[in-house]
Amino acid sequence: MPTYFRTRRGGEQVGLKRKGPRGVLITLEGVEGSGKTTQVQRLARLLREEGYRVLETREPGGTPLAESIRRTLLKSTGERMDPRCETLLILAARSQHVAQVIKPALDEGAIVLCDRFVDSTLAYQGYGRGLDVGLLRRLNRFATGGLEPDLSLLFDLPITTGLARRRHNNLEQNRLDRESRRFHTAVRRGFLELAAREPRRIAVFDGTKSAETLADDVASIVRRFLRRGGRTIGKPADS
Ligand SMILES: Nc1ncnc2c1ncn2[C@@H]1O[C@H](COP(=O)(O)OP(=O)(O)OP(=O)(O)O)[C@@H](O)[C@H]1O
Ligand SMILES: [Mg+2]
């Protein structure tokens, strides 16, 4: 299990006045190689240093069962995976992850940082595969029991930049890396449409910036979010 539940200095929960679960769910989203995993690690370190309880996790995955579904999803077997099968596997993993890991951590007051979550399903299976986005929203609600991110950080960059980064850095090529350019372009556009629809929840970052600059941008948005009681967000200061 990941390390989390370090108490905030003095044990108080400054700025986190909200109904329902006491913790905060922050998700990181974006196309392949956009920098999500790099930023989730940096943000977790920063928040832990500041004394927050942090759970760092990812989707698909986050529990042994959900990680085994992840391996199934990313493996190339030669058999074309039907988009509905892909969707239901992702949602199966998500429901397990929420029930076993995310919800309990939120109930204990942690800041949960999740590398991909519900918006990836809308962008990949909706905009990318062409399934109905309204239906996917309902299925997401079914899988999560209605849990929604409080804040989402979207790393946007040209798809060729992200895919090239993954290749150049010798990251293992998975089933999704091998998808068409058209597919990845539709996914990117999907993420941007989701952000345009929910500008208060989804903050968009220029993923072509250096990892250091991005980490600063992310820190400033997240700090502002936590200060304002976890509800109001804006754009990075310099955009
Ligand atoms: N801002 C950045 N500038 C240049 N390279 C970066 C930046 N952020 C991350 N990288 C590098 O690009 C590659 C992909 O980054 P990372 O794994 O963080 O992206 P990701 O969004 O999690 O990708 P995936 O969708 O494959 O999980 C890594 O090799 C990482 O070191
Ligand atoms: Mg990643």
C-alpha cells in the first residue's frame, strides 16, 4: 500500500470545509506522455512536506485486482478489444479502486492524488472510441458511486510530443501507444472540450513546459484550491 495518512501540522484541516467525505480528490489527466505521472509524484512530495496526508494512486489500477485488469487492458494480444469490453474493464477496475482505496482514504481526510480517473474514460472511450459520452458519464457514476474529483489537472500537449517522449525515454510501448494518430488527436480534443465545459474543476496546463515549471504551476493552483476550501480554482498565474 502507498504511504499516506501523515497528519497535517497541528492535526487541523485548514481550508477543507466541505460536506461528504472529509478529504480531497485531485485527479491528473492528459494524453500519453503528457507528464501526469511525473507531476503526481512531485505534487505528492510537496504536499507531504507541507504536512498533508497524501495517497498517491493511479488508474486503471490502485488495488491488486484493479492492477491485474490494467495489465489485461494494456497488453497487445492481437485480438482487437471491443470498445465496450475496454470500457467495462476500466469501470470494473475503477469501482474496485474507489471502494477499496479512494473512498476509505477520503473518509480519513487524506488528499488523494489519482493519475487518470473519470475524465480519461470520457476522453478515450467517448471522444476516442466514439461511445456515447452521456452514457459513459452515467456508467462512471455507477462505478464510483457518485464520487467526483474536486479538482482535475489536465496536461495538454501535441500528441506527437507525448508519444515521442515515451519512445525516446524507452518507456514500454503498450496497446494504446500503438493507436492511430487520429485516435490520440480525438482524445486530446475530448479532454479540452471537457475542460471548457467545467473550467472551475479542470485546470489546463501547457504540458510542453519543463517538468520544473509545470510543478510550480501545479503547486500554485493546488495551494489556491486548498486555501479556498477546496472549491474555487483558476488558471495558472502566467497563462
Ligand atoms: N515537462 C516535461 N518535459 C519533458 N519531458 C517530460 C516532462 N514531463 C515528463 N517528461 C518525460 O516524458 C515521459 C512521459 O512522462 P510521464 O510518464 O510523466 O507522462 P504520463 O502522462 O504519465 O504518460 P503515460 O500516459 O504514458 O502514463 C517520461 O519519460 C518523463 O520523464
Ligand atoms: Mg503515466
